[in-house]
Amino acid sequence: MMRRSVAPTGMPVIERISKSASDTSAFHPGAFAPDNPTVKDVLSGAGGSGPHRALVVVDEGLARARPGFTRLVEAYFAACPGL
């Protein structure tokens, strides 16, 4: 798995991440819409399941198909303090 982030210099940083755990993946249209509380509720542990972490993966195909998707995800998490 590759992770892309931005260094303080503004240059992209790409890292290879290995993982051997079993996780649940979820796909939902509109999941990161500003008025959709689903992701926030799941990650904050609504219902007593405790707080959770998320890894949002945007592959090249998704980035090409939805050019603003990465900014949408970043804005969603920026608007949800504590996640």
C-alpha cells in the first residue's frame, strides 16, 4: 500500500506501507459530504463501540475520475475536530 502526503516544502511524499491486519472496508457515495454524519459517527464510536481510526486510500483511477475528491476528504476531516 502506498501513502501520499505533503512535506513542509510542499513536495509530495510517497511511502510504502505494509500491513497484515484484517480491516473492514466501506464504500458509500456521498460519505464525505459536509452534511453526512455517517463517517464521523462511525469513527467517533457512536453506539458505544469506542473511537476508531480511518485510512482513506485514493488510487490513481479515483483521483482521475474525481479530481476534487482528496480536497473533499481533507475538508471533511478538518471540519470534524477530534477525528
